[in-house]
Amino acid sequence: MKVDHLYTPCLLLDRKKLNQNISRMRSHLHDLGVQLRPHVKTAKSVPVALMCANGETGPITVSTLKEAEYFADAGFTDIIYAVSMVPSKLPRALAIINNGIDLKLLIDNADIAKEISAYGEKENCIFKVLIEIDSDMHRAGLSPDSDEVINVARALHDGKGTIMAGVLTHAGESYYGTSEDDFIKMAEQERRAITTAAEAIRKDGIPCPIVSCGSTPTATFGKDLTGITEVRAGVFVFQDAYQAGIGVCKKNDIALSVLTTVISHKKNQNRLITDAGGMALSKDYSTRGTSFDCGYGLVADSKGNIIDNLIVSGANQEHGLITTKNGDLDFEKYPIGTRLRILPNHACMTAAAYDVYNVMDNDDDISDQWQRCNGW
Amino acid sequence: MKVDHLYTPCLLLDRKKLNQNISRMRSHLHDLGVQLRPHVKTAKSVPVALMCANGETGPITVSTLKEAEYFADAGFTDIIYAVSMVPSKLPRALAIINNGIDLKLLIDNADIAKEISAYGEKENCIFKVLIEIDSDMHRAGLSPDSDEVINVARALHDGKGTIMAGVLTHAGESYYGTSEDDFIKMAEQERRAITTAAEAIRKDGIPCPIVSCGSTPTATFGKDLTGITEVRAGVFVFQDAYQAGIGVCKKNDIALSVLTTVISHKKNQNRLITDAGGMALSKDYSTRGTSFDCGYGLVADSKGNIIDNLIVSGANQEHGLITTKNGDLDFEKYPIGTRLRILPNHACMTAAAYDVYNVMDNDDDISDQWQRCNGW
């Protein structure tokens, strides 16, 4: 099938760029001697996860238990669920583990450690649990040098239904870096935080096998991963306008786009209307207020060449509004029916509206359709 | 099943509030003597559309051809697809019509009118086509008194594969009103625009049977619908924080919420972390910059009582960040595992992340699960 025959809006995935993005990350981490445990929350698709481990069902990170089930069904057995566990979700995790999956959980609280352990003991299961460490005050986790880290580690280690599996951090603040220097510093800060926590735990006599860190910016630019056992990163597989904006990739590396059709001309308001609105692009506007503000996504022609003077200025439910940054729109250049591509601000959010990736070769041939797993 | 047994995040739909919202709109339009053609893009769910016509498969408006197919399968036969048609989508529309559905299309361009007509003639189909009229410079459509309206009407009327089915407008700017007076004025402006276009077309000797207008604010507050044959409105079924913010409904009318669980305490940053992040809530932040800014949604307790001092200040992919507007968070009040409800900023966007509504009675019992139709 050709790209022109696709019904719009739909997702296009450029296989060559995807391959390049994955190879670059694999090669960088290989040089640093650390394993990649890709965060599959971005693509949520088996073929993409396989590519990350050279065709193998390698270790992965998931953001939902539904992803864990979906990837387990496809043969992936080594899975970290990298969102804080709560007791009400334990039966679902137990079912996954009882299906032979090495599913590891994450917490940052000693009381929850004890609850998980009690449940594990009752169910004859020993849950492997990681402790979330906060390396940059971005979101969740314990300060690396706090007593609470030891308290949680002790609760997991001493509990009969748990094993202390390791420590994990996510340098989410790296998204606010603006230069390679920033990312290198943030990667080192992330490394120091997580290895500090691991050392404190070991000093207390408790094993800490996994030392896990990662975000696409720090994974891309980190120079030294001494003490780290694995790196998680997610969006690097597709890249997006945000990552390009902060300098983590080039615009030309972005492998994912939304194919859309111009459906109306609004000449008295200098804009094109397309069929890719808020549903098709997501309402993510994370580039707002940055020096690389690009509305609801970068506008490209049907071959993927970015049209610098156009911007998606609005995204109603099923209507995208595209205008010029400067001067008048040349409506004759974009007749109704014209196909455009919108490169997403945030690939994870945009992809979530779709069930399928249309995998594209040579900018024109759709050679595969890859399913993805949504919801919870 | 009880609400407490639901896996989070998930959608809760309060049947009583849903009923009240629909009854109120039906009764208001009945008093004004005009038919409701609900825009089913909000709920995208058969049971909700049935409630809008007192259990019948009444006339509906859709935002995608996938919705048209889904509702056609459920017995709905009178459907307006209210997004500009492009020739590449005609085969799919034709298939729906050939299944016995009275599907009406929308355009705002004479060349497209001719293309549709030519395709209809070739396929032995007479497409019913409406003309989109711009009543408030919000999005698409032709100025009501422009010559172009007559040109398009003439092309549809004269074409052998089309019928001029009527005119349609959407007063989208009414979302920027802030008082009942504003909405009443905007409703009258919408009415004048669409009836002006209809009269001009009829004066030219072309029938214009459908005169369709609507948005939730104007449909709610309009006082006079003389000349209008039907009103489309969508979000009124659920209402949301945005509609409450501009005064179209009360917060207590909001029928839809996301059930979420507190998964972590971040004491040194004065925030709770929940499992309802950007995927579960959408990244819609349409209340940003308004006097009723409520972050990524209104926070309520598990029974739906709004907690005024809490705000969803951040929404990462699977992490919601909740903080206080004033003072310190009382963490003991919200232990890990606590269930909260988040009332969406924009119900249409939030609902789109889910396949199912958990229909709730008496704030506690889940009596039904209603499917919804996503994608394209």
C-alpha cells in the first residue's frame, strides 16, 4: 500500500529513522557498558520493543500493568513496572508473576513495603521490589541520602513476601535542559543520586542488585555510567518536536508523524483546516513558552519535509488549524485534499490516540501495520 | 460491583447527573420548539445517544465516519457528519449510505461540491450535503452573506450527484463567553447568521430544508430559535470543568470523572502523586489563563465532593501531581491508596483515552459498563 491510500488522520512510522534512533542509543550504551531496558510506554508495540534488543524479547520497562500483560503475552519476561505500586493492584501483578513473568515493582514508602510483603507471604509469592529515588525533585521518590531509603530497603529485605530488588530513578528535569552541557551535568547528577542510594543500602548489609536510571536526554548524553546496571529511556525510539527543541535530536530524526488532510480553506483568517485536531495530535502543547514553540506539532509536507513557516495554532476535537508564522498563506499551494504530516510535540501522547502504526519505507510504501496497546 | 472494586484509572459516569443534563437540554429545546440532534462526539456511546432521544435512535451528529459506522450499526439512521468532507473520504461515506443510512455531509467550497457531485453521479448516489456557515470567526465555514454561499448552494443544487440539504453553523466562540448575557447574545448572533444564509439561498430559488446550529453554551441559553430546524450540542451530556467555569453548568452537574488512586506522597514538594496522569486526564488545560483555572481537572473525594484546596498541577504520562492552592497538604488525610475523582477540564478529550464508562448509581454502585467508539 502507498501512503496516499491511507485514511486520515493516521500514524506514520518511518522505519529507517526508527532503526537509526534505536541503533544510536544501543551503540552509545554498549560503549558505556550498560544494558538498555527501554521504556516501552512510548511505542507500546511489540515490534518496536523487539528492535530495541536486536530482535530478542529483552528486558523492558512498562508504565501500566496492561502493558506488562501485553508484552508478557508476546514473550517478554523481564519487566519493571516503573510506577509506584499500591496494594489494590497487587492481585493483578500476582497473576502476571504466576504466569512466569519476572515482574518487578516500584515503591517509595516503608508502609507499602510491609503491605506488599504481607500480601506476598499470604499468596506464597516473593515480590521483587525496587525503591524509587528522587534525583532532581522532578516527581516521585526518596532523597538518595535520606534515612527513609534504608527504612524501605530494610522493610523489603526483612519482609517474607518481598525481596529488595534495587533502586531506580528518572531524571525528568532533564527535559528542561537546553544544551549538551546541561544534559551531561544532569546525567552525572542522576548517576550520583542513584549510586549514592545503592551504596547506602549495601553499607547497611542489604543487597541492591539493580541500579536503574534513565531519561532520553540523560541516556543520550551521559558520559559515565559507573555503578549503573541499566538505563531506561523511552521516547528516543520515535523522538519528537520537544526532544528536537531541547537539542536531544534533530528534527529530521523524528520517526513518528500524523498524516492529515487539508479539509477547508479559511481565507479571511489566513488558515488551513485539517482533519488532525486535538484527538489526532493530543492536546499536548509542551513547547508552549519555550524558544522552540511549535504549536501542536511541526508541519511537514507529505514527504516529511518540514514547512518552517506553517504552525498548528489550534487543535479542536477533529479540526487542526494551521496558519503562517509570517506573511500570507499561499492557499493555492495547499488545495483542499492536500496531505500533510504533523510531527508530534510529545510522541507518547500523540501515539496514544491510535491502535496502529503504519510502518513506512522509502517515504511512500506502507509495508507493515503494527498494533499498540492502550488503556489500563 | 462497587466503585471501590474498580481498577484505576477508569471513567465513572454518574447516571443521575447524566439524566438530568440531558433532560434539561431536551426540555429547553422542546419549549423552543426545535429538535435536538446531539453531537455524539462527546460520549461516543450508544446508550448515551439513546437517552438523548428518550430511548429512540434519533437524529445525531458525528465527528468521524467511524462514529457514523458505529452508530449506524446500532440502528441510528439520520446522521450528519459535521466535519468538512474531502473527496478521498467519499468511498467510505458511500458505503455507509449504501447500507441504508441517511448520512449528510458538510462542505464550504464550490469546487468540492462539484467533485462530490461528480463522484455521486458516477456511483449512482445522490449525496445530501450541508453548507458550513461561519457565525463568529471561530473555525470554518463561509460568511453568511457572502456570494460563495450561493455558489456552493448552486453547485450542490445543480449537480446530479448532490442535493443541497441545508446550512449548518457552530458558535464555537461561545466558549469564550463569561455570562448568561454573553451566551444569549451569541445564540442570537448564531441564529441570525444561519438564518441569513438560509434565506439568501431560498431567495435564489434553492431549497434549504435543514437549518442547523448549536454549541452547548448557545443551546443552553438561547431564547429564540425562530428559523432554526435543529440544535446540535455535545458536551452538555457530561458537562465539565470548563463549562462550569464559564457558567454554563454547576460543578455539581458534571457527570463524568476519572477515578484515581493516590500512589505516592512527595512531602518535601507538598504533593500527592496519583495514577491519573496525562494519559488518563488528557493534556487538555483549557482552563489555563482563565479566572477558573483548575489545572488538569477539579479534584473531588471518592464520593464526588469537590476538594477546593487541591489542584492537579501536573500530568506526566502516568503520574498526576496534586498540590494545595494554599497552605500545607494534610498527607494523613490522603494516605497512599486513597481514591479520588478528577472532574475533567474537557470531557470529550478525557473520555477518549478509555473504551468503557463505568455507570454509577447512588455514588457507589456500578450497574453498567457502556462501550465507546474511538479512533477513525
